[in-house]
Amino acid sequence: MMKYLIRWGDYAGMTASGICLVHCVAMPFLLAAFPMLGLGHEHDSVHSLLVLGVTIPVIVALLPGFIKHREPVALLLGAAGLAAFIVAVYVVGPLFGQAWETALAICSSLLLIVAHRRNHGNCKSCATD
């Protein structure tokens, strides 16, 4: 049962991190259209949803994956990616602007994808449930 929960969490984490990556790359183009569409602070609520969407899979997959496999690299990469993402959204963005936030968020998304892929590989190689 735990193996399936971890697998689901890894897929969800890779998906959420991928969505974040696409969001970060596309957002500068979309922000230009926000005033024409009558949108303003909806971007902030998207960030809150993305933080939640990235955090839950880290807790559901990477933490139990570490407990089960005792291989710290995936957990450390995931923790670094999650911390970088939170700092990007809530500290770097407000202090240094959208470009710096985007750069750090892209790096954090890549760290999270690598962490979930590594964790998924650990689970695939594990023969026990």
C-alpha cells in the first residue's frame, strides 16, 4: 500500500512541478495580457495553489520514500527544491521582481522533478511492498 501511495505522490509531484515550470516560462507572456483581460491579483492565488500542489507530493512521496529506502538524495533534493520554490514565491518575487522569482522557481521545479524521478526509481527497484 505504501509503495502505491509513494508512486502516486511521485507522479503528482512531477506533474505539479511540470505545471509550475510551464507556468514560469509562459507567465511573462501572459502577464502582458492580464490588464486587457481584466485580471490582476489572480496570479497570487495561482502561486498559493502551486505551492500547495508542490508541497503535498513532497510530504506524501519523498518523506515516506526516504523512510522506506533510507536513500537521502531524493529527500534532500526535494527539500531544497521546495524551499527554493517557497523562497522564490514569497521572498524573491516581492523583493527582487518577477524575473528573479521566475529564475529561482524554474530551478526549484527542476530540482523537484529530479527528486521525484529519483524517488520513483528507488520504488521501482524495491521488490517488497
